[in-house]
Amino acid sequence: MTDREQLIIAIKTLRRDIDEDIQRLKVLQASREISLSVTKLQEGVMWLGMELKRIADACGVLNNPYPDSKNPANTTINPTADGLKL
């Protein structure tokens, strides 16, 4: 397994684990602090996703999981490509 493949696996694992943490936080009594914690973890998942995009762009991989996402005429809203609940 290449270093790049190991990095991708590590990032995807982190995104999954952070999503599990988000789901555990969401069952706690709501407060501003809990909401901010959820938001910051969601931001972390987003930034890790941007890192996956950077890796894909650097390798010339163009597998866009949302090919029509920028088309305003398309009314379909797809779930996250990796099934995260966020």
C-alpha cells in the first residue's frame, strides 16, 4: 500500500470517527457549548474532506460524487458521498 493510500485511509477513518463523536454529542442536553462543539467537529470533517479533494486533484483523479451539484436546475439533494450523518 502506498503512502498516499495510507493517508486517504487515515483521513477517511478520522472523518468516520469524528462523525460518531458528533452523533454522541447530539444526544446530550442542548446548550450553546454543545452546539459549538458539534459545529467545530463538522468543520473538521469538512476540512478533512477538502484534504481528500486536494489529494485527488494532485493525482488527477476527477471522481466527483456530485456531478450536478452546481446546476441550479437540478433539485436533487444527495447525501454525503461517504454516508456521514453530520
